[in-house]
Amino acid sequence: MNRIARAFWLSRPGLGEIRTVDLPEPAQGEVLVRSLFSGVSRGTETLVFRGGVPESQHAAMRAPFQEGEFPAPVKYGYLSVGRVEEGPEELVGRTVFCLYPHQTRYVVPISAVTVVPDAIPAERAVLAGTVETAVNALWDAAPLVGDRIAVVGGGMVGCSVAALLARFPGVRVQLVDADPARAKTAEALGVDFALPEDALGERDLVVHASATEQGLGRALELLAAEGTVVELSWYGDRKVSLPLGEAFHSRRLTIRSSQVGTVSPARANRSYADRLALALDLLADPALDALITGESAFEELPEVMPRLASGEIPALCHRVRYPETV
């Protein structure tokens, strides 16, 4: 079998290229995966693309199969769906999800792949990593039946959180974003939409995912007394000011961080594998297709990534399609 693959690398901040790589022979306990699709996580990956990962966070921001170091050259990414070509008989031919960068073929330990349920299209399975982030956030947030909730920031993570909250009984959830075009996405996900100035207040819980100082300030304003903001945004190397004067203390408001690098302490009995398997099961809902807003061929990534990073392509999840033969 051909042991050559092609991978997308960030050669320097703002400039990507496709490189040829040699693949090893799969060893015992490993699989060879041929990529079908991958997803560009627009928030994190565009931050990496522009070289915005703070030096203090280089270790924390490493992806599981990252090669190279920040800021560049580096091979980065973690939303890959492929088909097993070599490995144990029970896995050969199965569609799997893996936290691997954008590459046409790769060899990884069996433990690094999760079988995609037959009911989930491979095209949608690229969302698994983001839905996993949303699952962890809701484990941290612990919403209750009947809660009044706002999700501030209609990006990929915020929309995933809103989509899951729409399934909670009695919960009234509103997606808040400065882009009026997000109203169509909210409708597809089954939640209400509002521009920041029109958002409903007195919320029991606000999930913030806009990665902007203004969004975080507005999230605090929307809370009811003793309410909580769960902060999902990653700001990279940017400083953020918080309005912690005025009524912040008298109203006993809480800001709580959440991130996917560890399993929520609220579910300490669950493993990373459990969380990812749950995320894949939740992808049975076709409404989540609304989060995939564009697609391009793998060979186009060097031209597409700068446009995603600049906002010229206003994507939620941008899907990468791989050739049938590599």
C-alpha cells in the first residue's frame, strides 16, 4: 500500500502549506485511517493560524497529535473523520472519529479512534469534538428544568450548546449574537434569537462563547440575581476587562470557567471516551447540520485558511473534503 500522505502545516503565522509525509507501517495495536472529512474549528484554529497562542499556553494548547511547536511551523487540528484501512478485523472498513490534524492518511493507536455510529453521517461527525465541548460545558453549568438561559455568541461552540439546551424540558433558551444572520441558525436549532441590545434579561444561567469583552459584559448584564455565567471563550493573547463594580457583588453573580481539556468535576465518574461517545450519539439530530456552513477540498486549505481567519468566509464549522484516492 502507498505509504505517502499529505498534511496541512502552518509554515509561519498566516501562511499554510501542504506537505508530503511518510507513513509508518501500522504496528500491533494501531490502525491506518484514510480521511474522509475534517472540520476547521474556526475559533481555536484561526487563533493558531494567526500565531495568537500565548507562550504561557503553548503546552496547554497542544492538540493530541500535533507536530511542531507554536507559533510555527506546526501541524494542528483535531476534528477528523475517516475510514479504517488497516488494523483489527472488527475495525477495518468502519468510520471513525479521531482528534487528528488535517491529513489525508494517518496511523494512530486504536485507543485514539472512536467508531462513529451507523446512524451518524460521516459528513456530520466532524462536529463531534465541538459537541463534546458543549457536553462538558453543560456538565459544568448543570441547568435545571425550567431555567431561563441565554447563550451569548453564536459561533460553533455557542450554537452547539444552544442545540443541546433546546432538548432540556421546560428550558427557555435564547441565542444572542451581533450578527442578524445567526437568526436562521437559531431557528434551525429550535431556539430563539436576539441581538445583544434586544436580549431578554433575568436569566438564571448565561453561557458565554463570543470571545469578546463586550459579549462577556453583556452576559453579566443578562443575569438574574445569584445567576451564573459559564465562560467558554478562549481569548488567546488578548486582555479582557470585566465590569465587576456596580451591582456585581450585591447581586451575587458568578463567573465560572469551563474548558474541554479535563472532564467536568461534576462527572468525575466519566472518562474522555465516555464524553466523546455521548457527543457522537447526540449527533443523530439532523438539526446540527446547520452548524456546517461551508466545504472545500483538502488541496484548497492553504487558500481557505486565511479567508477563514480574516472572516472573509463567515463560517461556523468549515468542512474539509478529502479525495477518494490518496
